[in-house]
Amino acid sequence: MICLYAADESLFEHNGLGILDNDLKKCRVEEELNNLYTLTAQYPLWAKFGKSIRNGMIIKAPTPNGDQLFRIYQSKPSMGMLEIHAFHIFYDLAFNFVEDTNIVSKSGQAWLQQLSQNTQYRHPFTFFSDISTVAGSRVVRKNCVEILLNTSLDNSFVNRFGGEILRDNFKVYFNRAIGENRGFKIRHKKNLKGYTANIDDKSVITRIMPIGFDGLLLPEKYVDSPRISDYPFPRIGKVEVDVKAAVGENAGAKDAVPLNEAYTKMRTLIKEQFGVIDVPTCSYEVDFVELSKTKEYADFQNLETVRIGDTVTVSHDEDGFYVEAKVIRYEYDSLAGSLLRIEAGQFESRSSNNSINQQRSIEQQLEDVKIETSNMVQVAANGKNTIYRGIDRPENANVGDLWYEPLKNSVVLKQWSGVDWELIPISDQNLGNVNVNNLSGNHIDVRRFRISSGDRDILYVNEVGEVILNAKRVQIDFTDVATKDDLEKIELTPGPKGEKGDPGNDGVAGRDGNKVYTSIYEMSANQSGIYLSDLTPIANPANLPPIGSIVIAPSGKMYPIIALNPTSTPPSYTAGALVGNIKGPQGDNGQTPVVHWAYSDNADGTGLTTSDNGQRYIGHYSDYTQADSTDKTKYRWADRWAKIEVGGRNYLRNSSFVDGVSYWQNNSGAEQFSWRSVPEFATQLGRKGCIHLYSNGLPLDSLGIFQVIQDMQLSEQEKITLSFDVVGREGNDSGLMVIINNHLFDVRQIIPASSIRTYSQFTKTSLERKALTFTIPKACDAISVIIIFHGGITGDVVLTDLMLERGLVATSHQESPSDIADRIGVKADQALTQEQLNLLNERAGIIQAELEAKASLDTVNNILKQIKDMKVADEATWAKVEKDLITHLQRVIKIETNLGDQAQRWNAVDTFMQVSNDGLSLGKADGSSSMLFSPDGRITMFSSGTPVMYVDKGVIHIDNDIFSKTVQIGRFREEQYHNNPDINVKRYVG
């Protein structure tokens, strides 16, 4: 499924602005390894999104690597078709900028991470790499794409590390190699359509002369390739290597090595190039059929697939052709979901060409660290201490802080003791970054242990054994893991009972407490207000609780004793309520929460209103303020249309009955039922046309109209919506039934009689719009739309502006595309008729000339009559008369021919030549397209009534020109590049 999204869309799990599949004429994706990743498509301008597609919008399309996002950068409308060109979303990084960052001795992952964190603005891309070798780059004012892939930049990622890029939407992988051998085979007489092999060995070198620093040569001068015998003669080339020998002036150089060691290093570096520099460059362009997309292989789709970087096998037994190579380019049809062609061949990562001079010693890397690295400060994993790095002595340090200080060819670790920085020995020599594939041994002794990523500690163990772990996710794979519950279930054998310990010391004495009374009290009848008085004891009346005691009433409420009356009979006391005596914490003010709603056509709430006018996005928030806020950031916005399907194309012909009842039929021949197009009704309703359904006052049931639609391909469970304007006449109470039928299913929707509104004033305001949605139970390619009277009651209604479309939402009425096309065709026929009239006028001129010639023939006929009379008079002179007659007839035929030719010439002169004071004009009489020969010798060409070119004094002047193929000036010719029509090239043609 190919979807269109707005330029600022960030979520792509939904269908965006809409689906393009149904109308797209072409959609192809091309990807080249470590090179361009593009999409080209053709979309009709008359289709749903033809006039709304803009540069910057995003297209999601299927590729061999799943659905990928492409951003449109060029859209060219031409002759009813929109040609779309888009780059993979990865190229958004080409517009982000790295001002200045110094990447020092980092692995591929760390290198990419630092680059990502130093762009001019934040981006949604995440980088990954499995390259473990280390390298550094100083990146100054470069965009992200060029610093990753530009092979002409010495400090680019591909030059420093090599590797191959895999672009998966917002995830970017730059690994040592991508792809795999999935067993994909292309064979003759199976799926191979054609192939072209390109094998180029002009760059092959089989004998290399390495040249070190200051012209250092090997004693034997050359190193031979194992493939030297594959060629009729050695192919010799020289290669400069970064090796300096400690001889002569370089004897004391710190980066120099002993002479024999230098020779060994030179030989090793050259041998590393064999397998690349001594083999031909090969590529194979292959056209094939992807079997996973054919019916015969429908059950084996996972067996026949290929992606960029994969290794494929191509064989043609009759040609003796067999090759196993890496896919370095492909072309994919996103509409069909299949590969069209691939190019397989050798792909050299740049590191293989440059590795000779890119490998540097640890000493050189440490020297770069000292020169390029400024002081860096990092917070330790315990959150208390600071870690310093750099050549400057840290100030204001705290006890326990660490300092990694670069010294000559090593980096030492020091710790602040409170007085001075004390050296912490780690090993005989600390080399800073040590990169190993495997580290093993009986034990590793370190005082502290730290694992970090960039400037953040992941795992830190200090001297006392405290472990600090900072991780978002931890995965532990053990065969047996004992949990706390497991340990609790273990049955332990009790050990011997220990000796009784000494008694502990007495605790601090507590303060005296009030007595607790268990007497039962009952309330007297005179309690009132917030105080409860005269609680009379019914047990132990002489043992009254003291003032301040708390008593519990039978209801369970507690009351303090605030007064005693021991002289009363029986003795009594007064209890007060706890309210007001012991205060609790202040509670929240009671407020009424208010929910606020807003609506907008933009996802971020721009242009919000508090009234629902059908906008796409709805926002809400709640507070205790009655007034609605106009601040769009307070609202949480949601897309109301995310699950709504909308069609927009009308499948009903003559839906407004402008052409009477064309395309509509009556489902019954009953004379009582009347159906007709009434122009005066349409005028009263303010519409172009309408249809009147009338039962002539009789209760007719199941009578009405229908239309058969042949060009609507419907799938199972698809939704379609029928909408129309309807009004009843003459105060009737009509009922209608709408049926969608294809003889396989019968979906019915009743419009109750009460919903057909009747009005005494028959105007456009009385029309009511109805919309009905149907679910298609079974796929079909033709349906009937039937509208009939229902309910056995009289019917008198007017219908207009019917709309049948796909989806759940009824849109405003529009004509069927077929009706629009017919109307355009009628206009074209009118233009053709005018052209035919012009031809008839021309023909009339010719006929007029022929009539004049016939008039001359009448004269000849008179002569013949006279000759016949003479023959009767004188038979002797007949022979001479016959000869004269032949001569006259020949003259008459010649006159007729000349008259016809002259008529055509004069007609052409009258039509295409005009003479005026400005000169002679050749072309159309209205001057729209013509050439003017002026008396002063100037020649001017006109197009659409405007001069576009003139020739004057030996010089041609052209205002606007388009050269469809080539332009040559002197010995240089400019033409389109044959592989890309969007690029022009200049060639020297001699």
C-alpha cells in the first residue's frame, strides 16, 4: 500500500492523507549500495490527490526492505500526468549541519553517536554500527550525508572506516557489510530474462612497487601478486605507504621504525591489497522474474527474495555463464511488489583502497589525542565525584576525583587526595583506548572497574565493592538463576543452639498515661448544638473519668470530658465535640473541574476554534477555569479522521438528471407510476435538474427507478455511501426504500415515511440531504442502485444530486468523471464542426472555379452544335471539323485544369498571405502564428500573437527557446545525460 503524508507528519502507522495505489500509473524504487536511494512515480492530475501533491510531502512505499519513507523533492506536471521524484527520508540529514566537532579515536558506533549529537538541530534518526576499529575525524561545516558517504572527503566515515550503509526509515546502519546469502538464484529457463556482464581489468595491478617515506624502497623493489600468472605479462604499479625507517636524517624521528621492521611492514601492507587490487572490476545487470510474486510460487514467498547487499547466484548454462556476486543496485516496482532488475558485482568499501595510508600506530593516535583533545569533564557513576581528561591541571577538585593526564606516549590516571594529585598505577603503560577482540586470563586485578559509553558511565565498581549500574534495559541469560523465593524454599539444617546472651539495658522510662475506663455511659436527652452534655454513667458512678479524658459514646463517636458535676444525683459530666479541639490538616478548596474542547484543521492546533465546524483535529484539557483558553499548547490533540474512509468519486451517471432520465430505468411498467425529469421543479429548487416520482394518488409499493453500475470493483466488507437531496410535494407522506443489489446480496435501508419532509412552499430550502452507508458482504464488479416507494402509501417526491461513493463519509455532490469526460468530448466535437465548416468554405471556392469552367464548356457545346449543323450541310468538310474538335476539346480540358489550380492558389493566398505597410505576412490570418518579412529586411516569427524570434543584420534573436536534444556551439555540444534526464552534460566533439 502506497500512502501520502503531510510534510510535517511524524507518525506513519496510519494511512496519512490517503492511499495512492488505485490511481498511480508507475511507482518504482531504485537503490544503489552506498549511493542514491530514490523513488519515481507517475500520478494523474485528475485523480484525487493530483492537484494537492506538493514538494516536501512524504510517500510511504513498499521496497525489498519493507515499507520505506520518501520525501518529494520534485513534481513536474505535464499533459495530465504528474511526474514525482523523491529521495529516501535519510536525505533529510543533508539539510542538517555539523558546525564543528572533533571525533578522536572512536569506534564506528561512537563516531556516529558523536556526529549525531553535534548537529545544528535535533533530528529523529538513530545510528548503529558494528565496526570495532577506531578512527578520528575533524568535522567542520559539513552536512551529515556528505560526511557519511562522500568518498572525495578524506575525513568522511566511508573513507575512515569503509563499511556499507543500510537505510531503514529513521534507523541508519553503517556496518562492515550488509546483506546475506539467502540462496537466491536466477537461472536460465526459470526466472532469468536477460543479463549483461561488464568485466573491466584495466585497473588491475599484479606487481606493486611500494614507496615509503622519503623514497624508501624494498631491496627487491617489487611485491608480486599470487595472480600474476593469470595475465600474459606483469601489470606494474606503484603505491605510496606510510612507513618511515630510522635511517639517515630520520634516525631520531619518534615515528620511525628500524629498517628491517620498515621493510616487513611495507610488504605486509601491500599483501593486504591483493584480492582487491589484482582482480578485475565486475558487474552484472540482470533482468528476471521474481518468482515469489507468481501464482505457481505463491506458497514459497520466503524462498525467493533479495535485498541490497545480498549475495545472489546467476547462471546461464547454454552460455557457460555462472557468477556469485553481491547485489549493488536494484530497481523495484512498488505497485506490483516485485523486483524488476538487479545489478550484482564487486563492491569495494573505500577502506580497502585507502587502508595502506589509513593505518596508524598507537603512538600516532595518542599523539593526536594530546594535540586535538581539549579538557573534558565527566560526572562519575556514583554522582559525587568528577572525572577530568586533558593536559590542563584541574582546579577546585574534591577528594576522590579522577584525572586522566596524557603524558608523551601514555595516559596516566591520578586521584585527588585533598592535597595533591596522586598517581594510581594501572599497568606499566596505559595506552588509553585498547581495542581487542578477545580478552582472557585467570584473573584481572583492578582497583576500580568502569564501563562507559561516550561520556556516560554504564557500570562502575569502586574500591569498597559498591556497584553502580545505569542501564535502560538489562537482559540476563543464565541456565539456572536462584531468586529470593528459591532461597526461602531451601530447607536448612539447624545448627547447635548458642549460649544465652546477657540481658539488655533498661530502656528510657515513659511518661505517665491517663487511666483507661471501661465504664458504659449513655447520653441524656438534653444534648444539643456541637456540645453533648450530661452523659450519665450507668456503671461505676463514683469512678468518674477526669477532665481531659476521652469517652466513647454507644454510636462509636469519641468526646473529650470538659466539665464534671460530682454532686448531682447521679453524678454527671459534660462532654464536648472533638470538632474545633483537635484540628486536622487544611483540605483542598472544593472546585468544579471544567473540561474544555477545541477544534482545528492542523495537528498542532494552529487556528483553533471552540466551535465544531467539521475540522479534522479535536483537542481537550481540564482545569477549574470556566473560560476556554486560546493557547493551543494546553490542548491534547487527536485526529478524528484517522479511522474514517472517504471516497469522493461519484459512480452514478446523470446523477442530477441534467440529461433527463438517461442511464436510469423504471423497474415496472405500471401506468399508475410516473417518473420524469421536470425542469420547472429544478428551477424552483435552485438545482440543474431533478426527477419526479409520482404514484398518481394510489398506494403503490416497490415501484421506482434504478441504475446499473458496471465499473465499480468492490471488495468484501467494503463500505459504500449513497447520499441525495429529497423533498415531498403536495403535503404527502411518502416512504422510500434504497436497495444495493448485484444478484448475490440484497442490502436494504428503509427511509421511514416520517423522514420525507413535506412543505407547502416548494423551494430549495425545503430539500433535505440523506446519507446511507452499506457494507458489501461479497466482492463484486457490478451493482444496481434501486430507489422505490415503500409501505403501501401514496408517493410524490422529488430527488436530485445523487452521490454514490466509497467509504463511510458522504461528501458534497459532484458529477461522475464519465459525465465530465462526455461534456468535454461534446465541446471537442463543436470545435471539430467549426474546422469542418472552414474546410467546406475552402471546398466552395474550388467548386465555384469548377462552375466557371463548366460555363466555358457550355460555350463549347454551342460550338459543337454548329459543327454538327455544318456536317449535315457539308459531309466533305467533316474530317477537318473532327480534327478541329479534338483540338478545341484539349484546350477546354487545359482551361478546366488551369482554373482549378488557380482557384486553389488564390484560396491559399487569401488564407495564408497578407500584405500591409508592415510588410508581407505568411501564416494564419489572425496573426497568432506567422512570419513577417519587413521592408527593412527584418524577418520576425510570431507565436500566439507574440514575437518570439527575429533575424536582423545577420543575427538571430530568440526570446525563449527549448532544444529537445542537443545544442552545439563550436566544438562543444550540450545534451541530456543518457542515465538521468534531469542532468545536462557538455561534450567535446572535435
